[in-house]
Amino acid sequence: MKKIMLLLTITAILSACQPNYTGKYIEIGDSLTEYTKECFKEHQIPYQYEKGKLYVPDDAFDVVINTCS
């Protein structure tokens, strides 16, 4: 029983630490490379690529600059 409670506690803590980006999408560039796609996937950053422009949520902007540029 203690193992189950410990597992549930760890799972709850880890899931609470996951970012949830919900801001308005802003343009950050005009190219989407394989490196950028992998970085966004690794850091769980949503993105949109439309008409040759790359967009990310505004609340993820700092994370994108610090980790994927």
C-alpha cells in the first residue's frame, strides 16, 4: 500500500510540473527546421506553422528563446 501511495504522489508531482501554454500565438520566425521541431517536442512547446511563418504561444516565448534558439 505504501508503494502505491508513493507512486501516486510522484505521478501527481511530476504531472503538476508540466507546462501548460495557453497564451495567444505570436510570430517568432519564418523557418521551421528539424532541430526546431525536435526542440519543441522535447520541451512540450506547441507551435503553429502557417504560410511560411512560425508561431508559438506568448507565454512560451522565453522558453523558446532560452532552449530552442
